Amino acid sequence: MKMEEDTRRCPKCGNANIISDPENGEHVCSQCGLVIEETPIDMGPEWRAFTVAEKNSRSRTGVGSSLALFDKGLSTVFKGDRDASGRKLNSEARLKMDRLRRYDNRSKFDETWRRNLSIAMAELDRMSVNLHIPSNIKEQAALIYRKALKADLIRGRSIDAFVAASIYAACRAAEVPRPIKKVSQASTRDHSEVARTYRLLIKELKIHMPVDEPTKFIPSIAAKLNLRRDTEQKAVNILQYAKTKQGLSGKDPRGLAAAALYMACLANDDKRIQKDVALAAGTTEVTLRNRLRGLEMSISRAQPVQPMMDMLVSVPVAP
């Protein structure tokens, strides 16, 4: 018999530890033994189904509401080719229903904000597929866009740019690694406009973004370079070690990840040229060399007497 704790209180003794017994359908106080409830409401359907097709045909509800749909999935859609009894309509009634259907479709877009959302959610759906965005991030991006629309930030500006900025903001907030360059490439707008719109979005909506950790970019860059697992782990250890020496603050996380991987490649004899590492990280060779110099200085300040290769090999392994 499976017992579960309930969050309610006993009306007799006030004890908060209520035991739920789903097999007997009872809720019992663990202290005084009072049966608080013995006939719980069954929230399931009243019908039975033994196949998927039978379940779909008997279900009387649709999918849940979604912010990623312009109408949240709550609009009513009617086919207009059959009557209430399921009989086919005659030609005159069918023409009348066709006219009603057209009027209904027009009424859904009679306001500017509805047309705006229709265009934006279609673009959001397209970009989410191209960027392989999870559904929860897509919902969050739709929420951010709706807030921007409600704050009247989109008037006179590009809808596509705000959609791209909302996706990037949602990814940053959830710490999903999608660089803004990649988001811009999937968008119809250029990188500078998407970046400018993102800054406006963050400022006006007062969204606080977490700082990107360079270690979360290590797996994707290492996969592009086809590096060994020990090299990837060495790069993570280098970044963790440099972080203890205050060597990561204020630097581009992708550049730091690329520099740590390059150092790990040298230490583990899994060599790659700087051009390939920078290309895989989506940064430049100049940035890679600058971040590499910064990491070397952070490590050498801790152990200045050892040569660089020895220091790389002696970086402590993460537990």
C-alpha cells in the first residue's frame, strides 16, 4: 500500500502530517487517526479507451493553452460542412457557413495587436525549429515578447528582431547555450539589430540575466573539434582553477572556453591549431590569444616557478 503525505491540516488536532492512501481512497491524520476524507473526487474521464484512436475519438478536450500560439490555442474553429446531428449540409447552407467562416477568420485579426502576435508567433515557431529550442524555452520567449508588446516597445520596430531578441533572452535566462550570433543567423534581421533590440528588451522590461559560465560552452566546442574526453575534462579543470584565482571576471565566456580547450589540447598532446579552435567557438583568433594570455597569467601568478606545461598538467582534477 502506497502512502503519500498531504499538505492540509487535521480539523481535530491541527496536525499538518496527513497521510493519503490512494488504494482505499482515504486521507488520515497521522497523529489522532481521524479520517478526513474517504471519497475523493475522480478527476479522470468517465469513459474507457483501449487504443490510441479510440482515446482520440472519445476525448472532448483539445490541447492545453500555449503562449506560443497567437490566440493561446483558445479560439473556436468550426468546419461548417455538417449540422449538429452529423448530417451533411445542403449547398445553400454550406455557402452560408463558408461566409460565416470567412467573417469569423477576419474578426480574429481585426485588431493590430492580434495581427502582430500572429506574425510574431509564426516567426517564433520557425526560429525554434531551426535553433532546436525546447518547448519550455519557446513558451518563455513568447511570454517575453507579449510583455514587450504590452509595454508598446515594438511600435515602429521590427517584429522579427524582437522575436529573435526574446528567444535569446529566454535562452540566457534558462542558461541554454545559444550564442546571439547563432540566433541572428536564424533570424531574418542582421546581428547588430538583434543585439540592439536585445539590449532594449533587457533595459525596458528590467530582466536580470545570469552570467554565462564558460564551462557550459566546453562540450559543444569540444564536439566540433572531435577532442578526447580527457582533453575536455582538462579544459573544465583549467577554468575551475583559474576561477579560484579571479581570472575569469569580465571576460567573454566563449573566448575563455576556447582558450581553456586550446591549453588542454597542448597539455594532453591532442593538438589543434588556433584557427580551428576559434572557428569552433564562434570567436576570432585575436580573442583566443588574448584570453589565452589572461589564463596563462592567472595560473602563473599562483605558481610562477613552474613552466606552463607543468602547470597545465598539474591543474587539480575536479571531483
